[in-house]
Amino acid sequence: MQEHLAGRIAPAIARATALLLAEAEHGFPGLRHEMTFPRAAGFTATQETQATDVFARATMANLLLDMVPLCKDAVTAAAFSAIARREADYVAGAKSRDRVGGWSYFPGLPELPPDVDSLAAAMSLFARIAPRHLPLCGDAVALVLADIGSDGAMETWIVAPGDPAADRQRSEWAIEHCWGRGTDVDVVANFHHALFLVDPDRHAAAIRRGAAKVTAMQRFDGAWDASWYSGFNYGSALCLRLLREAGQGEASAAQAFDFIRRMQRRDGSWGGARPIALETACGIWSLTEIDPAGALPEIARAATALLDLQLDDGSWAASPWIKMQIGRATGSISRVATHGNVPITTALCLKASLLADALLR
């Protein structure tokens, strides 16, 4: 199987790389996310339909940087780095001028405050490729760290005392009635990973506390319930990455390892009733965060399934990525709205293919 896979994976990687480079040349139009927030529901934006791409572009740039050391040729590695550097400038330019938190997922929606996940995406990108922009995050990071409980509990939303009074009022209303409060394990994992990238020594105590919180929030079956991301494997990858960086949670990682392998479909993919490209890619990513050599058979099967899902143009069809639980704030979830796009799905699948290829060489 591995010899056959090795012969298929190189052209698949080449096609996906070409597609992402072409998308980047046009400023990643496929990353745009539009959503409607009606005035009848209490929202006050000038336009009911809000559009955003900043968080997705920060995530894309971080994925490209993940792939740089996996690239077989220096030209592609240099191109990915250059794109990430350009995207860092774009993210820096999108920082809010009047809200301490800096980055809101929908910046034009007054009721949506800046959030720790968006801050973490910007921090991670700046730390890796554009450290000159890190001072933009300083006040927000200090505020978040000061508000984390001794047990690692933290809020996702950043509502600062110095924010405009009207914005604070709208944000608090929406948190109470729309977004909900509490500790989100995916946000904990992303924020403390960002601290690790910025300065692992200075933030060592905070990183250990964050990793301990991630371990404490693991389900009995080995999975984590991500609040803002679809499926199990993306959230698991975020949590397992932090545990590896912190050098703790070995038993937790072992539980996750068993869960991920148990949930793999017979065809090698993940996704429940049907194969889902993003879930399959993140299944590979998660296993490599724990024990890539020990999971080589599962990774090879998953990589084969992933190649079978690739489209002729080199992309993978958009999989659900972001999710929003409607009714979460009231404790009665009526439905789950999801969003996915081709570039992020393709980038995650390309990263997984590169990880598998490195193991099979």
C-alpha cells in the first residue's frame, strides 16, 4: 500500500500547491465568509449581511507556515513564506482602532466583540513571520492573561473597560443573548499555542495551566468538544498540539489516540456516515501530534482516502470548518450553522498529505 501511495501523493501535492498559489495571487477570494444578522433580531449593523476574511486569512497563513518545513523544494517553501508575510501585513492592518481586543470575526458587527481565538490567530502569525506586528497584540494579551482563573477558566470574548461605552453595551447584550459565556477548549488551545510561539519561557506557567485545562476538559471517550469548529478531529489537533508543546498530558493524548483510531472509517477516512475531507486531513494531523510512527498504518490508509477525495483541479471540496450553535447562550441549541471553504479545506488536506509523505519517504 505504501509504495502505491508514494506514487500517487507527489502529483496530488503538486496540484494542490498550484491551486493555493493561484488563489493567493488573487488575495484568497475564496476565504470570504458572509452571514446575515437581521435587525429584527436586535443587531444594529448598517448592513444586515456582514462579510469577513481576516480570521480565515490568518489561519491560512499559519497553515502555509506549517507546510514550509515539509516542502520538498525551496521555491515552494519561499513562496509560502512570502504569502504568509503578506497576509500578516493584511491582518495587522485589519486591527480594530477602538477596541482593545483587536480582532473581531465580523468586524462590522457592533454586537460581536473581539475574541481570543482571532487574537491567537494574529499572534501566532506575527510571532512566526512578522514579529514587528506583535506589539499590536500586547494590551489584549495582558487583559486576557489577567482574567484567566487559577484553574485555567477563561472567556472567549474580549470586552475591555476602555472600549467605547456603546460597543461594550452592545457586546454584553449579544454575549448574554447570542454568543454565550464560558471556557471554550478550542480557544484555550489556540491561545496558549500562540503564547508558546511568542515566548515559551516567559509564558511557561501560563502554558502549563492552559494545557492542564485542556486535559481537564477532555471527554471520557478521549474526544474534545470544540465550541467553534466542526467535527472532532480539528479540535483534537489543536488540543494535542498544545499538549505536545507543553510536554504534558501523556495519558490524555493516549486517550485521544485511541478515540481517533476507533472513529476511523473502514475506507481510511473520518467523517461519520460519509467521508469528510477536512476531518480526514485533521485525523492525520492529530495522529502525527501523538505518535506518527505508531500510527503509520492508519495514516497511510487515511492518506489514500484523502487522495481519493481530491478533485481534478487539485482542490478538495469545502468541508464544514467554522460552526455557530444557534441558541447556545440560552442553553437551548436550535440548530448549528456551519461554514467551510475550498481554500482552507485544501490547505489542511495539503498539509496532511505532506505529513503523510514525509512519514512514507
